[in-house]
Amino acid sequence: MTHWIASSNRENARILDTKHIWGVPRRNKTLMHGVKPGDTILVYVRRELEGDTILPSAITGAYEVVAEPYEDPSRLFVTPPHMGDEVFPYRMKVRPVAVFAEPLEFKPLIGDLRFITNKTMWSGHLRVAMREIPGEDYRLILRRAGAEA
């Protein structure tokens, strides 16, 4: 089993919660070769401005991949303005493992996460659709969120 962290915005994280489908951009097709049923995905949402409120970067929950990845060109996700006509066609069906009642703020985790090797420029580690993370990082995040790993 592989553990992944997937970068998203809050709108697409809500779609994932509702539809139980995760998608990655066309440019990340090769990622799908490494994703298998039984893998887990933590969803990381970037810092966002909502009205006058700054919502910090956070982890919203954990999901298990339940089927082989597939391709679907239909529009399901909200495309950020800088990504043109991207539809995130490489998709996987997931089931919730632990959806956090309150998102777990990410910054306090940085010092303890092994996959973040540059603690100063940490956001560079999350600028990809998905990346593999060590099992101990996955378990640490679930513990800090009050969920069992």
C-alpha cells in the first residue's frame, strides 16, 4: 500500500467528498501508473481567501482508492483560472477513511513531516497533483486530526 498526499482547492475537495472521485491533470498521467486499489490519499488544500477570511492550508481528510485509475474527459471538477480548460481526466474512485470535522492546519505539521525536507520552502513539496509520502507521515497526520491510522 502506498500513501499519497494530493493537492487541491477547497471546492474540488468538496466535490471529492460528494462524488468519491479524485482526478489529476493531463500532465500527471504517469502518476496513475503508481496508484493502486488499497492506496490511501490525504487531501491537502492550499491557503485561500474566502471573503475577508484567510483559510489556512490544511488537510481535510483521508481516502482509500477502491478501484484501478481510469480516464474520463467529462467536466466534474472546478478548474483554477491558471489551468485553462483542464478537466482532471485521470481519475480514481475512493472511499472516505477519515473526513475531518475541522480541517487540520498544515503549518504546525511541517517540522514533524519527513517528506518535507526543506522546512523553510515547504510549499514546493506540495506543488504537484499527488506525491508519495512515508507511512509514518500519514499516521502522524491522522493522529493529529484525532483519527486512528
